[in-house]
Amino acid sequence: MRKGITLFLLGGFAYGLIEVCFRGYSHWSMVIAGGISFLVFSLIAKTELPMLYKCILGSLTVTAIELIIGLILNVWLGQAVWDYSKIHFNFLGQICLLYSVLWGFISLAAIPLAAAASNFIEKGRA
């Protein structure tokens, strides 16, 4: 339980920080997206897949989470947290190919970091 909460908080903080660095601001929902993503990254890291496939899974994970959160917040609740409708190859303005590819590259670092954090926590150092 402690491991899961710690990974969730690390991922949530990191995702929010990435957004602030690139967009200048973030939203509380991105902490949730980042936390869930980092938990999944720690599971992806344990697979014996080649890193390319792990990065593809990482990208698909974040993209799916963003789609779900976007549909709930932006489409159903009308909160207008983000809108990718002006970016080519978007789906309902909630996800787009450009950011999916970027998340694939971010996964190159995030998946090994999730594995290292998970191992660190398991050894009782956190």
C-alpha cells in the first residue's frame, strides 16, 4: 500500500511539473493522470519486453488516461481544462498524436525511474 501511494504521489508530482514546465500551468486532474501513469509504468518496467515496446505501452497508457479524464472533465462536465482540437490528428480535442509520441519519448526515462523508485521503496528506503 505504501509503495503504491508513494509511486502515485511521485508520478503525480512529476506530471504536474512537466506540465508547468511546458505549458506554464497544470490542473489537479493531471496529478491523478500522472499518479496512475507512474503506477502503470512500474508494472511495464517489470515486463521482459524490449524498451521500444515498453515506451509504446507507456505512451498508450498516458494517452488512454488523458482521454478518459478529458472526456469526463472537458466533454461531459464542460470544464475546458485543455483542448487539442487545433492540433492535427486529434481525437475529440482530448488527445492527439503529437503528445502521444512525446509521451513515448518521456517513457524512455519515466519507466526506468518508476522501476528504480519501486525497488527503492521495496527495500524500505522510502
